[in-house]
Amino acid sequence: MTKRVLVTGADGFIGKNLVVALGERKDFEVLPVTRATSAAEVAELAGRADCVVHLAGVNRPKDVGEFEQGNTGFTESLCEALLATGRPLPVAFASSIQVERDSPYGVSKRHAEEALADYGQRSGAPVAIYRLANVFGKWSRPDYNSAVATFCHNIARGLPIRIDNPESPVRLVYIDDVVAELLRFLAESGEGVRFAEAGPIYATTVGALARQIHAFGNVRQSLVSERVGTGLVRALYATYVSFLPPEAFSYKVEKHADPRGMFVEMLKTPDCGQFSFFTAHPGITRGGHYHHTKTEKFLVIKGRARYRFRHLVTNEEFEVESAGDEPLVVETIPGWAHDITNIGNDELVVMLWANEIFDREHPDTVASKV
């Protein structure tokens, strides 16, 4: 059975991400509400809805009075429309940690919470109030949603950023984690009026944020990637990349060419080695060296290759062949000299991973015939 979800603020930052996620599911139908939706249309959509995610709000108005109108006033009107349906429609509400402050924005959000709590008590509907930290991620707006959006937008374009106090603390929550929590609510709304959480919450400082995002921009020159696989850095990197203009979707890397073919380094990591590829013309042999500690993995992408190995102490020899249409990873072993020969009729293309970044001062690569 398809569940119809009324989403207010459907064209906002969180709304866009949620609508896309709901669109990936066959069990949900989105009933979008934006600022262009009239009160009558909201009432009509409420009559068709099975549940509500209330994301609409005002956080940077031209006039302070818009806080109360856009946050409290709209929420009160929404609650009246929901009560008029005569059905206890579950509601998830995107509030803010700013309710802990007495700023006009915080006060208006707190009043919106009170209106929804009243709706829940009068209707018996489940209501989950999320006092969200600073949400960041793709499709956020610079100079509007968060400092992260502004930093990513400007740094991706070589523009300056302004930091008044680098040590100023900031609490962040990633958009994908917020959306995942909202999806959980839609699947199982629970009971009663309650405060709910979306997380994890990341605690950092404005200065640390700026330094990390600047580091992302340096990767294209150094080729050394930040540790972008987990946690806050993973989420920040995804956000930074999402702000790259299309003309910056690609970048050149240095090519080292000689009569044998070419060698190109693609990516380096602080502690997990580097990735590269090389080519070899028919009949060409590359390598002819050994390593004491360094290890490598080779994968032929195109062509056919023969690997030869010789043990430095026993002179034991070994050969193995591989081809691009039969994927086979071949490892180099410390203490064994090795080389690779193109035994096909076409250019050989080989992907290479080494467990450490090449150090010209200490290369751990010693020439030795196989």
C-alpha cells in the first residue's frame, strides 16, 4: 500500500533531499507543499495525506517579523488543516537547537513546537519534534543554510571566506542522516508527542571546518587524499564535491612518458598507499627490480601480460600470465625481483596499487634482472 506523505518546504534544502529519497521508494507518494502552495491547496493535500513531514520555515528573513509568520503562523495553520481532516495524521517536525535561545528565530520555532504538541494532544496523532543541529550536505545554499555550505561554495571557487572566531564551536548533522531518520519515522511513527533525535551529531569548530575544507581543495595538486571514508570528514567531502561547478568536475594529472609507454599517478593516501596505471607497447618489459618491504598489486585492464619473478637468495623462478578479459590480481612479493612484459599485439594497460607513497629519497626499489 502506498503511503501519501505531505512534505512542507518540499523545495528547500532538507525537502529536496527527502523528496528524492522518497521518490526512490515505491511505497511512498509525495504531496509537496512550497511557499507557492495556497492555504486551500494545503487543506486539500492534508485531506489526502497519510502522514506529514513539516520542514517549512523561515530562518533568514528580510524582516524579523517574518519569523513568527513563517514559522509559528504557518505551523498553526497547518495544524488546523490537519485537525480538520478528523484523522490523527503523524507529523515529523524539523525544529532547531536554536529554540534553546531567546532569539526571534528560536522563539518562533519554540512556538511552532507548542502548536504541534497541542495538535498531537487534541488529535491523538504521533508527533516527533527534531531539534536539529546545523544541517549540511548537498543542495544546501551558501550564505543561507550553514557555514559549511558557504565555505564549500567559496573554497570550491577560489573565493575568500570570513571567520570571526576560529574557535567558535559548531554542532553539525549530515543531511543523509536526517533523511534516514525521517524515513524511519514514516515507517514507524510511534505514539504520542515526543522529542526525537537525528544523528550522529558532530562537534567541531569553525576554524577546523575551514581547514578541512581547504585541505579537500589541495588534493588535486598533491594527489594525497584526505581520509574521506568515515564520519564527519566523509560527509564534509561529499558536501564539498557537491559544490564544485561543472567545469571543475575534472582535472589533469601529470603523465610520465618514454619509449616504453607511460606512467600516471592518480591518487595517494596518507597511510594506504597510492593508485596509478601504466602502459607498455608490444614486446616491452617494465620493472626489473625488487623491494624489501613495499608491496604492489597489478591488474591488467587491457592487453596480455607475463609476470616473471626471481627469489633473490634461492634464484627460484616463477611466471604467471594475465589478460584484460580475465581479471587477475598479481602481487609483488618483498625479496623477489619481478618484471612485466607485454606479450600481446596491442597496448598493455595495467592498474597498479602500491602500499606506500613513492618516496624518491627512500624508494625501496632496487634494480635487479629477473
